[in-house]
Amino acid sequence: GQNIDQPTEMTATEGAIVQINCTYQTSGFNGLFWYQQHAGEAPTFLSYNVLDGLEEKGRFSSFLSRSKGYSYLLLKELQMKDSASYLCAVRGYGGATNKLIFGTGTLLAVQP
Amino acid sequence: DAGITQSPRYKITETGRQVTLMCHQTWSHSYMFWYRQDLGHGLRLIYYSAAADITDKGEVPDGYVVSRSKTENFPLTLESATRSQTSVYFCASSGTSSNEQFFGPGTRLTVL
């Protein structure tokens, strides 16, 4: 079967660093994605990993370990506007379809 | 305006009625997708399309019908709406060589 797990909720303080974990078990793997979704809005793309290691983009970084079926999203210098849901998604092999399987999302609350 | 749009943004209907949700994109993306988002389930794929006249089922296709006569449009029809189809529906698109899916603003559908 296919399963993607991430924590339901997290709380962090403005200016701090937070790590959101994602573990997956899928039939084939052809990339892992992180999306951000503010309440009442559409998801927006944050990052993509297909090889092991860390991808950095400004305050956001994403890490992947394919052998462990594990990824994390690291958010640095947290701002109040980072309060949102963070969705982990995996693309299975046979990537010509670009289909994604999404986790249920992690709701991050940033407190002053 | 360029981008991906959905209409209507909000819809209230009654059980048993037929409802069509529209999705339009101006990028000439090959791939288009319909998701529903419910609390506790995250984003679930209903149907997707790899090109005009090519569609396929996702995770939760029952009760839905799609068509793709033109590349830019991907309507989703609920043939006989049920209360369990109350949800937020997102359309997305991506290019052949793109890793990113771009999401529309969503349609909030309530079935009474």
C-alpha cells in the first residue's frame, strides 16, 4: 500500500527553527514534494527532492533519505506568516503521469 | 489573466442534483488534476488527465465524471450529488517537464 505520515500539529516561536518530518511507504518513488497551504487558500509549491540530501531555498530547506523513506522540511527564522499547513507529497514511479500522493498535512502555529 | 482558475468558488446544492465544477488553465499544461480536501484526509486525487481526451481515475473517483476535450479545460461533474461529496475541490495543472503542480483557488461545495 501507500502511506505518508506527518505530525498533525506543531507549535513554534517566532524567530526559532522548526523541523517537520514526513515518512513514506509507497510503491515506487520518483520525488518528494513539500507544499505550503494557508487557511482557506490553495497549496503552493515549496520544494522538491529526488536525490538524497539537503536542498536549501532561503529560509526553507528540505532533506531526503530514500533508504529510510524519510524527509523533513526545515524552516528557519520563523515569521508569523509561516503559520500554515505543510503538506508532504510523494510521486510514485511511472512519473510520466505526475501523480502525487499527499499526506494529511502538518498545521504549524507560530507564536510571538 | 494567465494562470489556473476555478468556477464557481462557492456552491450550495441539494442531494441528487448534477453539479459541474469548472477548471481552466492558460499555460497549455499537459497534465491536469482534480483533488478533494477534507479534514483528516488531506488532498485526495479524484481524476487526472495527461492530455486532451486522455483521463484516468485517481484514489476516489466514484460519483464523479470528467472530460478533457480541450487542453485548457478540465470540468468535474458530480452526476448525482451526495452529502459525502461536501468538500473543497482543487484543480491543479503541471507541464510535461515540470515537477511542480500549480493549484487553482478551490471550490467550496456544500451538498444539503
